[in-house]
Amino acid sequence: MRKETCFIFSLLASGDLADALQPQRRGSAKVPRARRAVTLASTPALAGGLKVATALRGGVDFSTAIAPVLGATMANGMFASGFSEVLAKRKEGNLGDFNPLPMPIIFGNCLGWLTYSYLKKDPFVFAANAPGLLLGIWYTMTMLRLAPASDAKRVETTLMCMVAIHLAASAVSAFVLPDRAAMITLYGFVNNAILLMYYGAPLSTIGKVLKTKSAASIYFPTVLVNGLNGAFWAVYALAIKDKYLFIPNLIGVSLAAIQILLCLLFGNKK
């Protein structure tokens, strides 16, 4: 209540709310703002203003505090979801049918968004990607050690591409771009490009489902978590007006929605 009261009185002090609630009559003397604030404080309009302020702040609080915390938690859950399976593969000494290619992309994706979080000074983006970077390195080293020669070569090539992209982006940021805003724009584009590569796996899955008329290849809990994760980050991105954060998460939500729809249409037929 104290925050909401301060919010209303700051509006009163600026004169914006006072002007809206107490229009001037033609030819009347202009009342000083301080006096208008005191006069308005005794009117029923103040109570209604407090309710409006509470509702607005409640929405903003969810968008800028609760939503990104939930998004960061789910993002870490997504990155950690492969931990037990990769650990089992390490014990077995081979990957079997496990697809190793997304692992270096996880590394490159998290490294890019960590850099973005430094530039934007955004602790939520940092918290969502710092554990993923560590896991991405561990996953990639495991893939290189256990994958067949052909798969290991693809993982190695993808990893080198990720590193080259970030080296180029950091060099341009340090020696070419004039300010922090330009660096944020550059890394926004870089991260979106890498994240779209990460979202390439769902596209191949969707194609397989449409071809076989079976959603057996879609793991519904993972898809649901991915969709919720994207939704929370999209809400946060809208609240802070960050288009580089909003666009990839909107795409992620759309892909998750398509996969959920396919699960409902085709079921888990073998």
C-alpha cells in the first residue's frame, strides 16, 4: 500500500493526475499544484486512483519479476533435461541413437545470451543461461568423446562455427561499433540466428509427424515446458520492450503449440 500511495502522490506532484481529475474552468485562476494535491487527497477519486495503480503495478510486477523468474527456472530445466541421459551414455561408453548436434548449439546459444545479459545488465537473462553454458560445455565434450567419427566431426565443426561467430561479434563490438546500443543490436541478431538453429530440431520433428501420421516422436512434457518457457519470456520481453528477446520466444511458443496440436490430432501411435 505504501508503494501505491507513493505512486499516486508522485502523479499528484507532477500535476498529471490533478489536471485529469480537476479540469480548469474558463477564466478561473490557476490553482497551485501543491494545493490541488491536498484538495484531491480528500476526494473519492483518490481511492479509485489507488485501485487503478494497484492493478497496473500488479500486472507490471508479474511481467517484470514473476514471469522472468519462471522463465529462467524453466530454461534451466530444459538445459538440464538431458543431464541424466548424457550421464548414462558416459557410463555406457557410446551414444547409441542419441543426437549430439544440439549440444554445441546449446553452448553457442547460452554464450550469446550471457553476453547480451552483460550488455543489457539483465540478471534474469544471465540466470537463465549461465548454468546452460556450463552444461553445454560438458555435453559437447561428452559428444566429442563418445560419438562415432562422422558425428564427432559434425559436432566439432558446429562448435568451431559457434566460437567463430562469437569471436567475430566480439571483435566488431570492441573495434567497430560506436556504443552499447549498437552492441546490443548486434548480439540481438546473432542470438536470434543461433536460437533459430536450436529450434530447427522441432521443425524436423513436425515434418516426421506429418509424414507418419504419428506423434510418437514428440515428448509431450518437454514440449509443454518449452512452450511455457517461451510464453513467460515473451511476456517479459513485451514488458521491457525488447524485440530481440520477444521474437525468438514467440517462435518457440508457436512451434510448441503446433507440436501440442499434432499430439492431440495423431496421438502416440507406433
